Amino acid sequence: MKVMQKVFIIPFHVKVLNDSIMPKQFNGAYVSCFVYSIDYVDAVEKALKKLADDGLHPEEILQPINEMKLSDWEEYLRNTWLENVNDLPRQKDFEKAMKSGLVIYSPFSSY
């Protein structure tokens, strides 16, 4: 039996560490991680690893954690991140990244 994967959208409140991908003038940010996985637990573990690898300390996993079909990415962008659509991957690139096990970030709301 084939296990169905889906995209989990996991919002985080993160703090900046010394070796962060974020510029040093910021203290933290709100960001969502997009992870293609079989279940919620695996998706959260992948997102936490990506955040740590990028020098971001998760202060809190925010709610709600949503799910979407892989094929719904561009519709999601139009409805959620229209002003940032040119900064985020296109449908084909998003699907390739998700199927490769990558974690994609939403735009960061930094402070």
C-alpha cells in the first residue's frame, strides 16, 4: 500500500543564533516551513532540523499547522503570498524541492 504524502505548513516563531541565515540586526522572526511528508511528526522533525541547520532557534511552534496537496502550491501563493509570488518557487520547482526532501520557507516577518 502506497503511503500518501502531503505538504505540511508549519508556522514558527524563531530567534536568531550567531550562525544564522538572517541578518544580525534582527532578533527573531515569524516564518512558516513547507515540508512534504507522510505525517505531522515527521514534518515537524524535518522543519526543526532545517531551522537548526540555518541558525534559527524555534521559540514556539505556532498554530494551526495546515496541510495542502502538493499540486495546490500556486493557488496557495495567490491566496496567501501574492505580494511575494516572484520570490518563491514556481509550481514545478516547488514540487521538485518537496519530492527531494527539502524544506521551503515562507517569507520571514522579521523584527
